[in-house]
Amino acid sequence: MRKTERYQVKGEGNSLWNLYTSVSFFKVMKNFVVIQIARYTPSFKAKNWLYRTFLKMEVGERTAFALMVFPDVMFPERIRVGKNTIIGFNSTILAHEYLIDEYRIGDVVIGNEVMIGANSTILPGVTIGDGAVVSAATLVNRDIPAGAFAGGNPVRVIYTAEERAMRNHNNLKV
């Protein structure tokens, strides 16, 4: 189960219709502009600076966000990415989800030396352990253990860290 905080919606309409009771319009506007600039910026250093400075994200050294990555526009400060990690092209990292009668917010923690494949979506309340590999086009809706290779929609662990190590060891012998 993902680790999210749940908030019931009061008033008329669904939770997204009531968005600005949970987050400031001006915060969303500022975050959207910063994210759009970063999505098209080819410099990893510049992106990381934008994310750390304006979005209050924790981003480790030598981490690379590929072109078109879209971090959460409403609660980016709930995203932590370790050092020397790669977030693949056009991936989305969500720290919120708005449902009909409630909305949920959860931290997203991505460890050190993690590889996230292109076009993946990471949902709120998920932790991806150090050294994990997530294949392209994966919906990460649960925690991924350190060192695992995972993929699919929804995600499943394909190889544990131990199984990956054994496969790598056997491939080196050939």
C-alpha cells in the first residue's frame, strides 16, 4: 500500500474542482512555469538548480532529469531524488492524486543510482530503493526494493537485487 495522506473534500464538485482550497493558485502557476522551462532545458545542472531553488525538491548531485520529465506541479517539495540517478524522457513524478470525494498526497522517494526508464509514471507515496532499475513505460504504484529490476503496468519486480547480481555474474563468465 502506498503511503499517502487522505483528505476529504468539502463543498460542491469533485476534489480537482476544489483544487485551490488545497494549494495556492499562485504556487501552481509558478511551479508550472518553472517545470515548463526545465522540461526543455538541456542542462542537467540548470534543471537541478531550478528544481532545488524554486520547487524545493531534494535532488542529489549528478542526478539527470531527461528532456520532458514532469515533476508534480502542486507538491514538488514532496519529491526526493538521490544522487547519480537518471529519470528517463517524458516521465511523470506525482506527489498528489485528486479523486471524486478526496485527494491524496504522498512523498516520492527515489534512491541513489536509480534508473527510471522513459515514459514512466511514479505515483504518490512510493519509494524506489537505491540501485533499482525501472523499465520504460512503467506505472510505479508500489515500492520497489533496492537493487531490483522492475517494470510493467502496474509495476512488478522482475528480478530482485540477488537475482540481478547472479545474472550479471553468469553473463560475465561467457
